[in-house]
Amino acid sequence: MIPTLIVLGVLFLIVVVLGLWITGIYNSLVALRNRFKNAFAQIDVQLKRRYDLIPNLVETAKGYMKHESSTLEAVIKARNIAAAAAQTAAANPADGNAMKGLLSAEAGLGGALSRLMVVSEQYPDLKANQNMMQLTEELTSTENKVSFARQAYNDSVMTYNTTREVFPNVVFAGMFGFLPAELFKIEDPAERNAPKVQFT
């Protein structure tokens, strides 16, 4: 009778230790997932600020660039697409498809902004406009903040993915529904440079 109780006690102790160990894995994955979601929220704040600046930039340019309406319309269209993609990604930063959609939309917006800046070089009065200079300075500052927020997000995602993929965490991560997170990266090397928004 006593040996049976000892065996049952040892088995109970093993189950308790195993349960605490699995709970620790689960809790660490939850904490890391929340950390990368918070890091994405910081990117989202800066992207929204950028999206708010773009219509003002276009409105300022519109008075000078009457013959460039297609360029201005392309910037606004790209801005609207990127804002919608950012909203979708913000709803669930762990969704790889939403993140890829955001990256694609951001690449389109970057290209449209670059074209606007190239065309605006042909208008010296626009380059000298105080409002335009202030908006481009704010946009440049926001681009820098996006870069820093993107780096913090990618660091958080890397930590989460690494913790998720090591053994034995990988066994439990799949069972608990912890999917891999997508890095905020730019696939096309030509898109790696931030749009040039500085007037000289």
C-alpha cells in the first residue's frame, strides 16, 4: 500500500512540475506576442502621422503643379491604399498576409511620394514655399521614426519567433495556436531607401 502511495505521489509531482513547465512556456509566448504587437502599434502611430501629412503636402503642391494632377492623384490613391492596409495589419499584426499587404502598399506609397518629389523639383516656387518646406521636414522626421519603430518591431518579432521555434516550445506553440510572426521587411532592394522628401 505504501509503495503504491509513493508511486502515485511521484507521478502527481511529475504532473504538477510538467504542468507548471508548460504554463511557463505558454506565458512566455503570450508575453512575447504582446510585446511584438505593442511594437507594431508604435509603427502604426507613425504611419498614421505620415498618412495625415500627405494630404497637406499634396494640397500645398496642387497650387503650383496644375499640370501634374495625375501625380498628385497617384499619391493620394497610394496613401489611401496604405492607410487601409495599415488598419488591417493593426487589427492583427500576427497575420502574415496582412503584414505582406501593408509592405506592398507602403512600397507603392514610397514610389508615389518619390515621383512627387522628383516632379516638384521642376517648380522652384513650390520648393521655396514655407509650408511645403515644413511639411517635407515633418515627413522626413516621421520617416525616421517609422524606421526606428520598424527596427524595434523586428527585434520583438525575432525574439518571439526564436522562442516559439526552439525545442520543446515548438511542440506546445503549435498546440496553443502561436503562429510565426512576419517581419516588417522590404523585399525589393530598390524600395529599401526612404522616399527623398527634402528640398534643396
